[in-house]
Amino acid sequence: MHSLQGAPKVEGIAVNVAGGGANVCLVTDADDPRIALSLLLLRLQLRRPPS
């Protein structure tokens, strides 16, 4: 596990599991109207448990 660069404050998380993986969306908010929010997207491949 790793930290997000700049340690943004994540205020929203959404996960959608499909097709052997998971799509993860993170929304950040700096609580400063001069700084735009960020939408961070990542795709995780899910491993099947060993049989």
C-alpha cells in the first residue's frame, strides 16, 4: 500500500467490481476554493484464490 502524493484529503470513494477487476474512483477536496478538486481513477486486477 502507498500514500497518495501530496497527501490529498479524499472525501469520496466509489468501487465497481467487474470483469476480473475493480475500478476505484477517489475524489479529493482541499477545502480551498482556489484549488480544484481531483478525480483519481485506478484499475485493480483481482486475483482468484488458489484452488
